[in-house]
Amino acid sequence: MSRLTLDDTVRRFEEKFEVSAQISDTGKRYIPGGYSRTSVTFGSHAVYADRGEGQYLYTADGHRMLDLHNNFTVNVTGHNHPHVEEALIDAVRQGYSFANPVRREHELAKMLCDRIDAVERIVFSCSASESCMTAIRIARANTGRPKIAKLEGGYHGFADEFMISVHPSAAQFPGTAADPLPDPNTKGMYPQVRDNVLVLPQNDLESCTRILSAQAGDVACVILELMTGAGGPMVLEADFVRGLRQVTRELGILMIIDETVTVRSSIGGMQAEYAADPDLTVLGKAIGGGLPLGAVGGKEELFRCLENGQVHHSGTHHGHPLATAAGIANLEVMDESVCERLNRQGEFVISTLNQWAGEQEHLFDVYGTGSLIAYVFPNQPGREFRSCRDLAAYTHEERMDTFAFEMATRDIYVLERGTMSLSEPMTDANIDTIIDNTRDVVRQILA
């Protein structure tokens, strides 16, 4: 068996998605880079979609792909789920732009409060990015403290305070692992922003406690993802999360869990598995059923600052009639049995591939949580990954890229950064396809 190289698979990828490359070039005449989300770039350009149906994405190049990207995990019910589609059609017929709230906003709010124990009150926005901004405003209003703390590698949207120490590379992880320094990941940021952000190491409770204790009187909140995404797929350890919850309580610091991605983990979100009991919870992606929607929820007393007008929260499209309709329908499909089935499928993929890789002594590991699956090619045997720094330092990047491009040429769409997510329409045959192709591609890469 000849070894699969990055150059070979990139060449075949470019040939297969030539139409997408041409569309990208055309779009550059009007939009910088060709499209408004830099994160959708796959190689030198994006793969353009024509339509989606169930578990499949149909590209502008004429290919049907098994979608394991799912718009960064949004599409937990797949594409064009009939229940969601019917809800949207009904909502469109009723009208989709009012200077008035609609009752569906209450219905969706009740569903989320009923599902997530730590959410007693909730407000909507158009994205999780906006809801993260609202969450820290609420935290500052309730504590009177100016600074926030975030975990290194955590992504919470595009606002200045969140674009600190996100993306993994040796150059963008300054300081030591135990004492990370805040590092802006974009130009155009107000210079003093970094002074308002403490950066904490993942899965290192001792260091987090020391850093937070030193500035506790100035820190309003700690915001964290239980499984990071943009900064590299890393699952936080349950003991670390529970320990951090105890530390924040002792120091009077609010804990915000950003469940934008992990809300699909169970009907109570991933926090239910951790028994973390955060003060505030940010939600997004799946709660909008594919339409733009974000939310922040939490303890009732923390939201009194909105009720009495001390904190301003408004937007033309907040609680949008179409987004709330799609969100309700999506959550109706995402019941406990669906979440459990998806998690079983994901756990089967993870355990099956890990057992195979171990038997073959391949430098390839699969991990994740439930239907959120991550993979990594370690650059040395026996390496333990406990942080995004570890991923950046000890991952074989060329093999990661080769895997993503090769899967795409086989009509399986994964995220380049090393994650896959399952959707409700996927069958056991689809799961076999994922496992069989992963084995074959890994074998060729490591030949």
C-alpha cells in the first residue's frame, strides 16, 4: 500500500471541487475572501452548497456528501427536517417581521428552562456571540467587577474580549502552560482589552485557583466551554469543572458555561452530565433549528437587572418569529430518545476506532462526547492531551490535513480542525461508512 500524501489528496480535492473554487473567485469581486465567514474555508476556498437533505449535503460541484460538518454542529436534525420545515412554512405564512414579540418566544423559553436545570430565566439574541456579550454584561452588572476570565483555547464569538488566546499555535499561546498570557487573535482590537481578560489553563485547577484568587476582587465571571471547538477539540475533565465551580463560588465570581456547541449532548446540555450548576448558560446553534438564534439563561435573581432597566438588552431581530419557530420544532425532534441514540452511535464510533487503532498500534486517537467526535494524529506515542496547548504542540498537522481532504474526496465532509458531528437522520449504514473510510484513510496515511 502506497502512503497517502497531503500533496496528492489536495490535488484531487481541488479537481473534485473546481466549481467551488471558481465560485469563490467570483465572490472575491464583492466580498473579501469570497464569503462572509472565514471559518468555512476548506483548503484554499470554501465548498459551496446547493442544497441539503437529511444527512447529506449537495455541493455546487454536483457531489452528494455525508455531512459530518453539519454547520459546526448546528444541524443535529440534519438538513430540511420535515418537522422543522413545516414549522417554518407555517411561520412564514403568519408573517416574519414585526415590531412586536410573538408567543413562540415564550414557548421556546419555557422549553429551554424545562430542559436545563440551571436556566430559570432566559433572553434571546440573534447569535451565541451576542449572547456571550450579554452574559458578561449581566455578570458585571451583578458583581460590580470589570474583568472576565476565560480558558485558553475557548471560543465565545467575535467580540474583542473573547478574541483573546483562542487559536492554537505555538506563536499564539504565550506564557507558560500554568501561567498563560492574554494574546489577541485579531487586529483592530482596542489595545486595553487584554488588560480586562484573565486567561486560565484548561484542566489545571491548581493554577486556575491561584490566578483567580490573586485578582478575585476584579473578576466578574469565568466563561468556559465544556468541549472546546475553534481552539481545538478538547473535552474538559468533570473534576476540573466541578472544582472550578467551587472556587468561583468561594471567590464570588459567576460561572458562565457556553453550551453553544454542547447543548446537543443531552436534553439538559453537557452541564447535566457534569452537575456543574453554572450561574449563567449561553446557548446557540441547535436551539435555532438552523436559523440564527442565541440565548443566555440562568438564575432568576441575576436577570432582575434586565427587568428593572439597569441592563439594556435589545435588537431588531431578537426572538425572531422564524428562528423561534424552527427552534421549537428542532427541540421537539431532539427529545431524550434521539439524544440517547445519537450518543450511542457516537460512542460506538469512538470505541470501535480506538480499539482498532490500538490493535494496529496506529498513532491515531478518537475522543469526544456523545455525538460530538474528535480525532487526532499524535506526533509521538503515549502522548496525553489535556489542553489545547497539548493539541497544538503534539499533533501531526500534515496528517490531520490529509485526513480531512481525503475524506472530502470520498464524499464525507468533516471539519478540518478534527471534529465530526452526527445528525438524527444517520443510519447504521452511515455509521459503518464513517468507520470503514476512517480506517482506510488512516491506514494509507500511516503506511
